[in-house]
Amino acid sequence: MVVGDASPAGLPAAGHAVSGSRPSGFIRRNAAGYLFLAPWLIGFFGLTLGPALASFYLSFTDFDLLTSPKFIGAVNYVRMVTADTKFDAAIRVTFVYVALSVPLKLAFALAIAVALNRGLRGLTVYRAVFYLPSLLGASVAIAVLWRQLFASDGMVNAVLSLFGIDGPSWISNPHYSLYTLVALSVWQFGSPMIIFLAGLRQIPSDMYEAASLDGASPLRQFVRITLPLLSPVVFFNFVIQTIEAFKAFTPAFIISGGSGGPIDSTLFYTLYLYQEAFGYFRMGYASALAWVLVVIIALFTAFAFLTTRYWVHYDD
Amino acid sequence: MTEAAHHDMPGRTGSHPYLRSGLLHALLMAASFVMLYPILWMLAGSLRPASELFGGDAGLIPSQVTLKAYADGWFGLQVNFGRFFLNSLAISVLATLGNVFAASLVAFAFARLTFFGRRFWFALMLGTLMLPYHVTLIPQYVLFLKLGWVNTWLPLIVPKYFAVDAFFIFLMVQFFRGIPRELDEAARMDGCSAWRIYRKVILPLSMPVLATAAIFSFIWTWEDFFGPLIYISNMKMYTVQLGLRSFVDSSGTSSWNELFAMSILSLVPIFLIFLFFQRLLIEGIATTGLKR
Amino acid sequence: MSNFVMDRRRFLGAGTGALCLPLLGAGKAFAADATIRMVWWGGDERARRTNEAVKAFMAANPGITVEPESMGWDDYWARLATQVAGGNAPDFIQMDYRYMFEYARRGAIRPLDEYLGKELKIEDFGKVNLASCSVDGKLYGGNVGVNSFGTIYDPAAWEAAGVEAPALGISWEEFAEKCAAFAKGNSKPKFHASADGSGSESLFEGWLRSHGKALYTDEGELAYTADDAAEWFRYWADIRASGGCVAPDIQALYKNTIETAPLSTGHAATDFAYSNQFVGFQKLNEATLAITGEPVKTGGQPGQYLKPSQMFSISANSEYPAETAMLINFLIRDPAGALILGVERGVPASPEVRDLLIPQLDEPSRKAVEYIASLTPYVGPLPPAPPQGAGEMNAVLIRISQEVGFEAATPEQGGAKLVDEAANVLKRG
């Protein structure tokens, strides 16, 4: 396993591929690949590309949903960058949310996965318990539950008052409201945790046995064996969670009642997009917002892929 | 079968093994209570009268317990809530089958085969993850309208068979790459085609990720709300999520007790699915005997 | 693991069979003269009533089939807009006052004047109630219920604080004084006389109108100045300072739903809402509530007006507009249907239906009906049609009122900001 071979594009390096040596060339060599790829190709060209291109076109129009779109050129994009203060707020809120929720969520997910992987008694129960919150994903009940916890007379303040602290209404105070949403995201760490568990399960136990025979401490084993072998999975979780955090919508929608408030403190980017599209009949502008988000996410993802050569170890 | 036999990280041979594991248990149990508190509160809410829900002292213990919310929730809507459960089950199962199968095919292509333009397609595939669905919503709706699929379940199920969910492709790619290439090469030298390698080598060794993908696909399809909202009009075809949402009307009175009651009930099937597939996750390793 | 793959294939076979079921059963009636798709928003109580009324309609009109759908307010507009954009709008559309202007001006719903007197026998609603559902002089909706903004309060809580509760005709100054007195006489912790009304556009409108101003002019421009807005924010800042209303973070919990209102969360004895929400408030509150008018300006103009709680409209592309009009009439004017709907959507605009209903009402519903009756002599004319961007202004007001409440801006700065942003929003449309 040579680290240097890890391709920056995140795919196996071409030199390692086992390709046929028949002389009939191009078609033969690529047939297998394209046959396996076929379902995705059909889905992409048939179901995804069309709507995506349509939405790109819409971003250059004034489209109020009820009448036909009218082409207006780059007006939407110009406005976004020059005259839209809500856009700035949405960017700020979303970036803070991503920066806080993703590392915390992954840290909890990894820690608990490692703890659960040790073969504890009651492992099944714990694993199920920690996953349960993720099952409540888009539930409208979440709004009520979260208010129950973080409102001025909620559970969190009840606990704090035991220590003599008189807490604010976390969920409706513009300084803290975003953090309650971060907490909601972290509370649902069950999904990446399950993926970490599956990844941990793929690491053969004889590696650990050999290492402890050599006298390595658990911490050393974690750093030298677990992390490197788990790195493709860590990378996956990191990329996926970041993309999803950028696109997060439902928590903010449900908890702020669609307002993004108080004072735009929970105005997630896609919530702002939704307001523009369906609240104010400006689907053209919303489409422009969406494509800007795509560019932002793509830049982040590309950057992440570029860093893989330094820390992600693939076995091929 | 004791799970302790698998991947037991050494550490139990340290000093005070019982104290350490006792401490760990205590921490985990405390963490579990914190994790579960909102759900416990929801359970309490499903059992208490409506006027007690939002006032000052709505703690974990209801003052009076009543099962009225469960009865009202189940029978109170136009359509029996059990129907929604069946609908969600059907849609989730069908979608999951397609998702897992199709994604594994495509992931195999990206992870194990070479072909012209592979990096380009991979990047595009990842790109499909980045577009928020609200803006492709209307063009997609028009597309399905032209196909005549609106007010059916087809828009929710058929796309899965074409691997539109890039998440699962990406997930499987990462896992497939963890399987040693020597096995592939050995199979090729035996004259196996790509399809046989896929079936005989990769799939069997991928039980953990396939089980994981199945869990997620099922649960996410079960939880999906926006798709059904847009494409299903007939209440008899509603999914559980649509049924739950019909209890809530922010412009007027919402039936919170019924919502909580039915939400608790709707956690049960997905929880059971999760428990079932968990075992596949574990047992998958036992039967593949991955050894170097 | 060839077994695994094999099982999948068997499943797929069975699955395709199951797939066909919803395709076949997708509910299109055969041999019907007309099929109407009907959509409304509301909770399950409203759904129960409406479905029952629809059944009665179909029984009385055998040639017409109605396919009803309903969902909550939050999801309604996104779904409706998607369907309209796709050219697949339902025939019968429940409409809201603000959205009605948007939909009517863009030609998504059709004028109903041609059905007046024929399928729609609603002349007895009176000019005001018909005008309130009109845009640019054309009728676009059947008035489902008459509504007005008001003050909802808990009489027992006011008594416990030793202050006389607000009543019809109270002035703005008196209201502020009462709230301050309440703060002094109150012994319940974290409990105040009133919710913070500075972010309520309806209340702001009432205040403006009682002072002879309005939200918008006939031409669609702003009808108040930065000084007016500053005065409004200053009014509430003073009440806040005297402890007469809830703290800003309590008020910020309010998400325009009944259960998040400070009255329902047990933080205030008084709140401001539309009269057709009164029943909902009573359901969530143990204490017996009462409803009365907004404060007024002594010697000023009438601040309130009668508004339609919602209306029933017909899609512009409907294939069966006449039949849909019949359905609308059945639900709002024909006792056979209107009595089933009750006052759940608002007080019926037809005097005849109202009189028939009153004996059947429960206590909270009766209070709502009596409130409208007692308010009617004191209401003013309908305001001008809201311009495009009015919906966004609602959100802007809430946000700025929060900024003032959290002391991120002074009332004067808030007033200036409001007017500045209004200029941008209204220009943009």
C-alpha cells in the first residue's frame, strides 16, 4: 500500500487498472465500464440533466411561477452580489453552520462508533439508541421538541437553573439561535456513525492483534491502524456531511417557522432560496441563488479531493 | 454469538478493566438519556391532554395519561393511518431495492473498471449532489407530468433504479476501494468477466456497505416528504410523512397529540428495519472471513 | 453470496406487481359529467368537516365528482405554485387575502362575476364582503368567513393582577397604562400583561389607520413616514421598559402559529390575533379566554376593518368552472353545506347562514361570532389593495421590530430602516 499512488481525483490511479489486452481496442476496453455505468447514464440524461439545465436557464429569467419566464440576462446574479443584504446574511449563517456542525458531528460519530466497536455488552441497544434521533429527520414534531429543550422555560434552562444560571431563550435569541440548530444537527450524528461502524468493521482484527503483540498502546493503534484504514470512510463522511450542511433546509424551516429569524440569524441559504421561490414568487432569482450554491459546494469539494493525497489511503 | 469476539481492541488487558468499562457504560447511558430526551418528551406528549402541551410546566411526566391521541390519530383522518404505513412500506422497499442494486453496479464501474471519461462522469455524478432540489423541482414536475406519472408513486421509485442518488454511489465507491485488488486480479486470471468479478468477488465482500446503503435508502425514502407532497394527491396513496404533516396546520389549530402519537408509531417500523439490517452489518463480516 | 442477489430478483418481480396497484387505483371516476379537483389548507378538523360537506354536495349533484386534497398551510403554497407552474392546477382553490392579489394579477385564477346571481347566489353577503374578495373591481373569490383582527385575553389573569381588562373602545394610551399597572400588580414570575405587538403588521395597520394613516396608498406606495414607524416602535419600547409586555426573546418564539403565541406559552395575559383563530387559542389554553377589539385612538378614525378569512377561487384553466362555482356556493351559501363547515373557517358572510348557525355553536365559537357582530358598527372601509411586495414587507417589519426589541437599533433607527427597505421592496415588486 503506497500512499503516493492515491490519485487526487479520488479514483483508482489508472496505472493499476486491469484492462484487457485484446487488440479490438476502444469499444472492448470500455464496454464493461459503460455497461455497468448505464443505469446512471440513463438516469442522468433522462431525469437529472434536463431539469438541471432548465433551472440554469431559469436563473437568467424573471419567473414568478404563475406566468411564463421572461429572459433578463444576468440581472439576478448582479443583484445578488451588489444589492442583496439578505444574501450576505444567508452566506454568513450557512458558513458558520457548516464550520461548526460538520466537525462536531463527525467527531461524535467517530468517537461513539469507536466506543461501540469495542464489543461492549449492550452494543446493539446503544447503537440503536444513538441512531434513533436520526430517524426523526424531517419531522414537524422536531420544531416542538427543540423548542421544548431550548426555549426560555425549556429543559436546558431547567438544568442550568440547578446550577444557578438563568439562561436566555436560546432558540429565539438571535445570538444563540443558530447554535441550537447546530445542536440539532449534531444530535442526529447517527447516520455518519453507522457508516463509521461499517468502515471499522472492514478493518481486520488480526491487524490489531499483531500490533498489540508488538506492544502498541490502544491510542497508537488508533492513530496508526484505525485512522489510516478508515480514511476513505472519513473522507466520504466529511464530503457528504459538508455538502448536506450547505444544503440544509428542513431544520431551519421548521424551527424558525420559515422566517429564518429572529433577525435572520437562522437564515440558511436554501431557506432564503425557498422564500424567494415560493414566498415571493421569484423563482428566477432563486434559481440563480441555487447555482451560486452549486459553485460554492463544488469549489469546496474539489479542494477536499485535492487534499486526499495527503491523508486518505486507498488500498488500490 | 458474542460480538465481543470481533475486533476487540486490546485494552481490556489494562488495569481496572471493569472500572473502565463501567465508566464507559455510565457515560454511554448518560449520553443515551440526553439523546433520547426529546423522543421521550414526544412520547409523553402523545399521552397527555392538548391543553397541557405548551403551557409552563410541560415536563416528562404527564398529569393524566390517555390513549385518545393514538385512536384519533389512527382513525381520525379520511384514510386509516395503517394505509399510510402500507404505502410507505411499499414505496420504501421498492425504492431501496433499486437504489442498492443500481448504485452497486455504478460504483463497481467507478471503483474497479477503467473506461474513457471515467473521471469526468465521476465528477458529474458528485455534482448532482450539489444542486438544491427546490430549483429542479418545477422542471422535474413538468417532466413527470408529461410522462403522466404525476399522482402515482412512479416518480418516487423509478428514478432510484437509475441510480439518481449519488450518495449511495459515492459511498459504495469508497467501500469497494477498500477491498484488495489481488482478489480481482486472481479472478481475472481465472478468466472471470467483469460481471463475475462483481457478483462473486465484490458483492459478497461488501455486505457491510450494502446493508448500510439499504438501511439509509429505506429510512430516507420513508422520511422523504417533499417528493410525495408534490407528486401524490390522492389521500389513499399518501405516505406516512404526508399523513403526519396533515395533522399540522400552522395557520390554525394543529393536532399535536395525534401528531406525536403517530410519529412515535412511525418510528417503530423504521427502527425495526434498522435493527434487522444491523445484524446483516455484523454477520456480513462473519461469513466473508476477510483475512489477509 | 448469490442467494442475496437471487432474492432481490424475486422481490423485483413481486414489486412490479405491487407497483401497478396505485397506477390503477389512482382515482378517476368513469362516466361522470364533471370531475373537480379541490384543494384547501387546514388541519384535520377542517378536513373532516369539508369532506363531509363535499360528500353532501356530491349526493345532491350526481353528475359531479369532487376529488378533495388538503394539507397544512406551510406546504400548501409551494405545492400549489408547483402545480400551477406545471399547468396542472386544481379547479377549486382555497385562497388567502394576500395571495389572492398575486394569483389574480397574474391570471392564475379566474374572475367570478359571470357566476354572480346564477351559480353563486351570494349577493346577500353585502357589498363590503364582496369587495373584500375583489381585485381591480372583479370578484375573484367567494368569501368564506368574515374576520377581523382583535385582542385576545385571559380575564382571570387580569383580575389576579388587580387591573381591569381591556375592553372595546380602549385607547392606545390606556392600554399602555394598563399593561404597566399589570406589571406592578402581577405576582406570577415571567408573566406579563401583553405580547409584544410591535412586529404584528395587522396591529400596526390598525394603529396607523386609527391615526388617519394606512399601510399603503391606492397607488401602492407607502402611506406612512419614518416618524410614524418610529413612534410605533417607541410605543412598544416604552411598554417593554415598563414590564408591560414580554421580553423580546419570548416574543421571538412566536412563529405566527397559535401554539407559539405568548398567550399560549403562558407568558402573557393578552395577545393579538385574528378572530377566527380564537377557537384555536381556546383549545390550547386551560383558562377561559375572551376577545375584544384592538385599542383605538380617542377621536380618531376606525382602525379595524372586516377582512375575509379566506376565499374559494376557481383556477383560470379549470375545465369545469361552472360546476366549481356550484361547489363554492354550496359550501358558503347553501345551508346544507355551510352548516357543516360551521365557523371553523370564519364567521359566514351571509346573514341567513349566520343566524342558522348560532344555536349550534359552542361557547368559544359563539364568542367569536359575537365579537364580529359587536365590532361591525365600528369598522372602517377596506384598505387599498396591497401592492406587490407587501408580503415581503410583513417579514421586514417582523425583523426590524426584533432588532428594536433586542436593542440592536433604536426606535428611530428602526423607523428609518423600515421606510428605506420598503422603498426597495416595493420598487422591486
